[in-house]
Amino acid sequence: MRVMQGTIATFDPDTRSGTLLLDDGSELAFGSDAFDRSGLRLLRLGQRVTVEPDSSGTVRRVLIPGIA
């Protein structure tokens, strides 16, 4: 599993899903399951995050760097 970092590009608090802009310039979507696993309550546009993908590349969890 390769951890990646990026910036929140979109986040819908109602669906708890969104997209982030990875450091390589590509966009990656995440679903409500990944957000729910994070334990977070909200994400802000432009917020720096780390994501853990599963073996298929689907985002498994969204994390804020430095917060366990």
C-alpha cells in the first residue's frame, strides 16, 4: 500500500465524499467509506491530506498529516 498526499479539491458534507488533487497533478475521488474510516468530521477545500489506497487503488482512508 502506497500512501499518497494531496489537497482537497471538492468535499460534499452531505454525501461525505469528494476529490483531491494529488501532488503529481492528478485527481483522485474518495467515497464516504474512506471518509468515515478517517474519524474526521469535516474537510475543507485546500486542506492537505494523506490517503491510503487499497490494492486496487481505491482510497481506503483519508487522513490529516500529523493527526493519528
